[in-house]
Amino acid sequence: MPTRKLRKPMTIIVVNNHGGAIFSNLPLADKVETSIMHQYFYTSHNISIGELCMAHGYDS
């Protein structure tokens, strides 16, 4: 029997705020250059969670 049939149903909830900048609240954010924060901490993206799920065979 395929492994996929043996799995239990699961619901995954994703909150997608497109990379929301939560790290700007860290004390570090005031001590380093903005360019460093953008390069290493801010992770904005254009990913559609629904399309990503569908690409892997899951309903969104």
C-alpha cells in the first residue's frame, strides 16, 4: 500500500504575511546597518502558499 494512504489526516494552518519584518523589533535592529538587516533578517517573498501546496499535490 502506498505510504500516502497510510498517513493520518492533518490540517496545517499557515499565516503568510509575506515576510513581515518581526526582527525589526529586536534590540539588534537599532545597532546594525539597515542593509545588514535587509540581507540577513528581512525575508520578504512573493510565494503563494496555495500554489505551493497544489504543486506538491495538496489542497489549499
